[in-house]
Amino acid sequence: MKHLLNPLDFSVEELDSLLKLAGDIEKNPEKYAHACAGKKLATCFYEPSTRTRLSFEAAMLNLGGNVLGFASADSSSAAKGESVSDTIRVISCYADICAIRHPKEGAALVASSHSSIPVINAGDGGHQHPTQTLTDLLTIYSLKGHFDRLKVGFCGDLKFGRTVHSLIHALIRYPGIEFILISPEELRVPGYIREGVLDSDHIPYREVERLEDALPDLDILYMTRVQRERFFNEEDYIRMKDFYILDQNKMKLAPEDMLVLHPLPRVNEISVEVDNDPRAVYFRQAQYGVYVRMALILTLLDIHVA
Ligand code: CP
């Protein structure tokens, strides 16, 4: 039985197959409409979510399956003190596959070790968010056609942004990839990514504070919001929250074929006037999230559609 806990749980070849399957699902949705008939997906969300939970549910419904679950810790027996390991043992009796989001790093790993069904990490604290990474990869692959030799800028909260950490891990496996890390000093990527991943794998990168300094060089700009829920005090959050605002004036500095991605939700970091720029693909990205989660459910349930 396979779980998805970390974006590196799939090899480059497995990822390639998954993205191709997602592409086929996009083109031929009717072919997959009954692929999961009789199967159930449980969504166990201990933290708020719009996209991840609902795109998982849409994915299973599109495959002809059913969904059950809870949308907050308060509406589950976690509020009475039940552990994640007990909860997943019970969920294993009710469903065929489970997507779990939890504020604690490693919660999905704990769940997987007590589960008799595939477990998907739908975000664990500030650690990883592998299905957002699959979504980001499918968006880039579909719109750029490749991953090799891309120059990718990550902008905003690179300290707490788990989508950034997951996508860096995934992209370093492709040749010629380069990063520009755009953040204030206090929100730099953690040392375990900088030294443990980028330096140790000899990945070219530079760190800058001004978005304007990076924009002319980028193929992809990955914007992130400042993660209010991970700050220890509100004053620091307020000081940092509007550090970057991407607007049409700044977009004038960017190449014509640069893509702007954002995992969403957006707060203020992208002005709404950018939404109509053809380079702004963050809402298309949310749609790709459904196709890739459909492909993931089929892969983990080992369902093949001829
Ligand atoms: N991108 C993302 O994880 O969004 P949600 O928090 O709404 O699921």
C-alpha cells in the first residue's frame, strides 16, 4: 500500500506518469467518470481549507466515488481528546482512502503508520503540502511544457510557507533549475532547506529582498501569503503582512512569458488588477488541482482505466 506524505514519495518517473494521467483526465473526463464507483474518500481536516478539501472531494465525485469526513478538529472527536492514530484506525473501517490535514508536523506520517488504507498528507503544519506540489507541477508542466532549466522565484513567507518547501524539494530533481528566493530577512527559507537541500545539492540560487530585482529574470513567480496562523505574535504578522504586493506596475518588469502562480488563499500580496493579466494563472492552478488529485486517487487505489 502506498501513501503520499512527502513530494519525494514519487520518483521522477512515477511523477511523470501521474502528470500524464492528469493530462488525460483533463482531456477525457468522461472516460474516468465511474472509475471509483463504490469507493469512498475520507477528508479529515483538523485545519481550515477551501481548495485542498473541496478539490479532493470534487476529484472523488468526478471519479464516481463518494466522500465523507470532517472539516475542523472541533467537529470531530479530536475535540474530546482522541488521537490521530486512533482516528485513522476507525476511518480505515469506513473509507478506502483518506486525505488528512493537521497543524502538527508529522501528523500524516503518524496516521499512515496506523492506517490500513492509503493516507494522503493534505498539509502538516509548516512542513509539507505534497498535493499542492503536484498541483503546482501540473500547472507548470501544462503551461510551460517542461521543468528543465526554469528560473523560479519564490516570494513572500518562505519561512512558514510549506508549499514553497515542498515545491523546492520536487523541482531540484530537474536539470538546470535555478531559484531566486525573495523574502524579508525574518521570513527566509529555513536553514534545513537552504543548507540541507540547496547547498548540499549544489542548486544555484540567490536570496534577494526586493521583488523588482528578481522579476526581469524569472520564468515562474510563485507568490505566497504571510502565514498569520504560524506567527507567535500578531505585531510581527502586521509588520510583515504587506511587505510584498505584486501589482501591474511591477508586472511591467517581468518577461512576457513569465507565469504567476500562487497556492491561494491570497490576502493582499497580489493586487486584483493582476488577475486579468494573461500571465496570472493562479485560478487555473486551482483547476489543475482537481485533475491531479483525481490522478492521485486512481494511482493510490491502483485503479487503471483502459
Ligand atoms: N492551497 C491551499 O492549500 O488552500 P487551502 O488552504 O484553501 O486548502
